[in-house]
Amino acid sequence: MHKLYFFLLCAILCASCSKKYKIEGTSSVSMLDGKMLFIKIPVGDQMMNIDSAEVIHGLFKMQGKVDSTVLASLFMDDDCIMPLVIEPGHIDIQIDNSGITIKGTPLNDCFNDFVMQKNSLDDRAYEVEHEESRMIMDGKDLQTVHEEIQKKREEITDEMNQLAKTFIQDNYENVLGPGVFLMLGNSMPYPFLTPLMQEIFDGAPESFKNNYMVQEFVSVARENMARMSHP
């Protein structure tokens, strides 16, 4: 009987541990020392603070309990600097002059891979714009320059769209799918469904379509599109 109680106690302790998150971060950016970092989650139209830490000698820590996995944002003071997933486990954050890396748990690892691929495409897009300037300064025919650069722009845009589409589809059933879908929407001046977003939404399962924030965005976007089609 005592052995049974022991195993039950172990099971309870393990279950409670699995519901905890621990964030350990390092920063090599000296200007961050003494700054406050906050973890915030969306609640209605507001961002609610759920945890915070001060950066001291390049180190910061946060920990707490998580009732459910949620897509949150890392803030420095009032500025959002990076999305992250609050889920059970150990989350490692590294901040340096080249950017922010958040890894350690399954969804954060998945999201980090996506961010790395997107950053690589962004770098290629930036290089294409510089290449256009160099070609013009080298005296190449403007029409030829335009055609070559436009082709490269379209290729990178197609790759970016495919990356976003595949990532959202692969993560329809967890917080990353709706989260990245909304990031696509928030990158525009006002809510609007692009052909890519419409395709992603149409092929989504009900769990994705019934997400409160996705529903709200799509509703507002369709209202905007209806107004534009019937001025």
C-alpha cells in the first residue's frame, strides 16, 4: 500500500511539473542591462502582462505555471520585440546584436526554424534591391534591369508565400497556425484577406476557423473588402 501511495505521489508531482514553464535568457547587448522584459498575452483588445524580469549582467529568468499553451510576446518596456510560445518546459532566450533566438520547447523550436527561414528570405530580398542599384550604376539597360530584378522579386515572394502557407497548414491545430496567420494580416495597413490568406483559411479545419481572433480578423477583413467592392 505504501508503494502505491509513493507512485501516486510521484505521478501527481510529475503532472504538476509538466505544467510549469521556466525561461532563462542571456543578452550580449549591453544597453539591455537594467531593462525590464515582460511576457504579455492578448486578452480582448489588450495585452496583459503575465511575467517579467530585469536584465542583470546579461541574464534574466522567469518561471510560472501554464494552464494551456499560448502564443505570447516578449516586450522590452512597451515595445514588442519577439513572439514566443508559453508552454510547459525550459525555454531558452538568447539576445545579441544579430537578433533574438527562442528555443527549448517543441513549438518554440518549430517557430524558431520558421523565423530563421523567413530571415534568410528577407536577406535575399534586401540583396536583390542592392543588386538593382549596382546594375543601374554599371550602366546596364534599364529595361533589362527591371525584367531581371522583377523576376527575382517574384521568385522570392513565391518562396515567402509558400513558406508561410506550409507553416500555417502544418500548425493548423496548435497556437502557431492562427498566430502566424494573424501576423500576415497585421503586416497590412488594415484587415484584408489576400488570395494567399483566403486559400489558407478555406482549407483550414474548424478548430482553426473557430479561433476567436481568427474569426474576428476574417469578419473585419470581409467587411472591408465588401465596402471596397461596393463604394
